Amino acid sequence: MYEKETCHKARKGDKESIALILLEAPDMPKEMKMRPEDYAMKMIDDAMHMDHETMHMSDKGYEVKMDGSKKTMKIPAPEGFHFMMYKDGPVLMLGEDVEHEGAAGEIEIEVVEEHDASRLM
């Protein structure tokens, strides 16, 4: 699997990260007519879809779960913080104490692959 940070950088066009993905990827079949950077993105996408139930991007990376056609990801609170589950959505609160009403050490959010203008605020 590819490192989480490498995938993020590659998706933003970082040439070194793209090269690292290509080094780990199988050779591109000759019949595939695409640019190397496009092939790297395909390899990242393929790795994410290998297991339709659960996908691990690295030992310390994210876990994406599929529930039907909806993907979700659990995001841990940054060190020194916790989430508070408010009516209008989660917020970060200073402190690691999650032993009170509405507190959570991680949140589960939906993962999308394309923008959906109808869902924007």
C-alpha cells in the first residue's frame, strides 16, 4: 500500500510523490495510453478500491469503510484536542478529556470522490 502522505502529495501534483507511487506500482500495460501521473492516480484509486469493505492506506493512516455506496472515514482529533458533537456539527475543543457529554476522540465523516454542488452550503 502507498503511504497516506505520499498519496495526498501525489494528488496535489507533487512530482516526487508521483514518482514514489510509480516505483511501487506494477509496470503500466503497453495498451494503456496515459501519462505517468495519470497512471499513478489510477494506482492510488485502485488501491483504495481493492477491498470494498475496508481499506487501509498505511499502518498509521486512515481506514475507509463502505456501507452500500456510501464511504466513511474515522478522523481522530489532533493531539491535545477532542471533538464536541454539537447540533450544527462537530467542533474541536482544547483538551484530551473525552469523558463528558458530547465529547468524542474521533469523528466519522463521509468520503466523496467528486464535488456535489447541490450539497454545498
